[in-house]
Amino acid sequence: MLDDISTFLREMPVKYYLAGGLWSTTEPTLAFFIGQEKIEALVAGSRGGVGYESSLEKDNDAPPLASGQSSFANGTGSRTLSRKLTSRYRLRRNVKHLFVVDADKKDRFFGVNTLERLRQRSVASALEEMHENPQQIFGSWPEQTPFRWAILNREIGLGRDTSPRIDEPILIFGIADELCASFESWAGTQGASITAILPLSIAVLAWCNANLATKDRDSLVVVATGQGAVSAAFKRRSLIYISQEESVADAFSALEREVDALELEWPARYLWTLNNTEERRTIPEELVIIDEENIQGISGESLALQEGHGKKIKHDRPIAHLLNWLVKQ
Amino acid sequence: MKPHLVSKEVLARQLYRYSPAYRLAAFLLFGFLFLQVPAVVWLIYERQADQDRRTRAGQLATEAARIASDRKALADTEKKLKRIQGLAPVLRARLPISAVLGKIEQLAPRDLALSQIVIDAGEFQPVQIETGLFQVPHQISIVIAGQETAQGGDAYKHLAGKLLESLPPGSKIADTSLAEGQPFKTFRLALNAPTDGNYFGLGVTKILTQNSL
């Protein structure tokens, strides 16, 4: 008891309390997309996005890149980046950070499995075992780097507690501990709390399952990022397959090979790309590409967000819609 | 959204921000600290005042030391002044004889012939002063004897009344007597006056400034 009190007195966030946190915990969210060389951020109030910053990697106080590199000397300015953004968009000083990371292949892991196959009885025990001894869970785990792990249900519900049956598919994902720690450390210098750290591909698949017609029809989704492509198959809203590939073409090829094995019926095909690439020419014709042209029809709205210069402009790139959707979850 | 991939340490720290129990504890703590503000202000004020007092005390001690050093040089003079002060009861109990005589001379009517004026001190009390024991009088008696013509009336009584008015308050006529005779009647007046009264009525004037000494 005394230890708890002394720890509280030592660790209590005085600045946070004095900045209004004592009365209200409703805080704006800064949702960062962290790429290998690029950092973007959506600034959101209580009703969703209000501003968008498309190249924060140039800022002196930018968060670390997905490669683990810090852009410049952190915190050398008189004001933190978070403080600058909240001032620019006239939001409260206390903020939450959400990191969506396009991590290098060696720093991330995705897999669909069941507790039964993992020989675990619950999600908690599976997470503990993955943390303690990943080789035991995955058979051959090449990485010596410690990872942080999370398990989602087959609907990829980001906000719900996962308590699947032992034979139900679950989505396992992880990111290198060092990379996550660098974001936590940076958020600490900003005086911000952290909502979550999510791999880009998982965030996109969650968005797709919530916004595309995966309920009505089996779906094949390929997420193309700067670090290759991730292919996923949904059977009536349930994720049943996920795999990492080198390119979009490889991802669709892999999916085509698995369609029969996965017992998918006349699946719809979707492509979510971070950037417009020439690879589109090599992909199936009946494919729905989620891009600026059709995203308004999918998400039901066009995003008009203010930028640093003060003018509101349309932000219909898929990443902006993804970040805006995530801050509302 | 669940805090996916956020470490337990960070989540534990974030609990301090969002848990109502911790926020209530922080509120109570801040409230308690806020209530201490007047006490802290008072303490600071007292400390400042105490410091000022100490500084002042130091200055006064220095000043006292300086005065004591100066006073040493005046010790002899002070001793002499004390002796003079010691004589005060003796000096106070005195009668300006010349003034009394002058007054009698002024007041005596022409048809009175004074044959005897006796001024004497009485009711002595001992007073101890530095140089010894003194017998200090508290009453002065004035006896005037003389003759007046047989047709003179009450001229001696007039003299007695006027002299009594001139003497200090508390003075009184102790005796008046008249012996019949031809061609002159012999009278005798006796008055008592206190020694510590003021004698302005006798024409004594106050010394106004010290320079007049």
C-alpha cells in the first residue's frame, strides 16, 4: 500500500493533471502513419479528423521512422511536435498517440491460427507463451529479437476483448519490441499517452472488414505497402488466411492458389495500396482498387481536412481514411 | 480501441491518467496542497520578518555598543549629574527669603512699623542622599511683629491677608494678636507656608532657558 502511494507520488503526471486531465479524459488523438522514410499524421478531435500533416518526417521533433531511426535530434525545439499540432488545430494540450507502422518484414509477424493448434487454452496463456518462448509456439522462430504480441478475433475487432473458441481462427500479430519501445519513448517526451501501436497491414484489414462488403461475399484482400504485400482471405467476414509476399502480383498468385483449399465461393478481390504503383497492370481485371477515386463510395464520405497552411483540402488517400477510421474506434 | 502492443509499464503509467481513483487521489492531494498556500505564505512572511528583525537587532546592538562606548567618556559627567539630582529634594524644599522680605516690604502699609521679622524652618524630615543624611524642612514659619497707631484700624490684618495671597497654596495664618497701647498698638502675625509650593506669587520668575544660567 505504502509502495503504491509512493510510486503514485513519484510517477503522477502532474503536468497532465494541471493541463485539465484532472477534470476530463476526453482528449484529441494524433494518429501517425509511420513509414520507412515518411511520417504522416491525422489530428483528430472528439468528432474525428480536423487536420492532416503529410510530411512530418522533416520536423525536428518527429517520431522515429519505421526503420527505427530518429529523424533529427528529438526535443530540441522549445515546443514539442504534439504541442505544435494541438496549437495549430486549436485542440486541448493533453493528447493520445496512435501509431500505425509500416514495419520492415523482419520487425513484424502476422499469422492466422487457432488456440487448439497452438496448444493453448486461452488468449492470455497464448500471449504469455509467445512472449516467453516463441519457438515453442511457432515451431521455428528465427528471430532472436524480442517481439510484442497481440491476438485479435477472426473479425479483427480492434476494440473488443478476444475470447474465441479454441477451434476458431485467430489473428496473431507482432512487432519488434525495440521498435515499439522507440515510439513509447518518443510519446513520453511529448507527454502523450498511447492508444495503440498497430501494424499498417492489420489496421488496413480491420478497416476493410468494417467497410467492405465482406459480410455478403467471400473476399480476397491484398494490402500493398512500402514493405511488400500482405494477402488475406475473408470467409463471410472471418479472416481465415494471411500471408506476406514480395509484391502485389505474388500476393494475388498466392491467394488464387489457396482459393479452393480455403473453400471460398466466388470471392471479391480488393487491393489497398499505400502508393499508386505500376504494379496495378499485373493484377486481375475484376479487382476493386481502393483509391482516391472510389474511397468516398466505400467509406461514405469525403475527408476535408485542414493542413498546416490553414486551408481545408480534400484528403481522400486511403491512408487518411484509414487513420480517420482508426481514431473513431 | 484496446492498447495493442503497448507495454505493461506504459499502460500502468497511463492508469494514473485515466483511472477515476487515481484522479480523485490527485485531486485531493492538489486540494490539500492548495489549502497549504496561506500557511506557506505566512511562513515565508514570518521568515522574512524574522530576518528583518534579526538584521534590525544586529544594527541596534552595534548602535548600543557605540553608545556605550561614547557613554564611557561621559561617565564622570554623569556621576556629577547624579549627585546634583540627588540634591533635588533638598533644593526643592527651600524658601526664597529675599522674595518674602521684598513682598513684605511691598505690602506693609505706611502706618505700620515693623520691628521684627522672623523666618524659620520647621517640620524637618531626614533625606538620605549620596553625600549623607540631610534634615529637610517641610514648613516655613514667618513671624512679623510691629506697631501701628492707635487710630490705625486693621492695617496689620490687611498685611496678613495680602501676604497669605502671595504665599504658595496651602499656606495659612497661624496667629494674629494685637496689644492695645498709647499712642501705638503692638501687633504680631504668624504665617505658615509649605516649602515645596510655588512662589510665583512672591514675584519669583521662572528661568525660561538654560542659557540664562
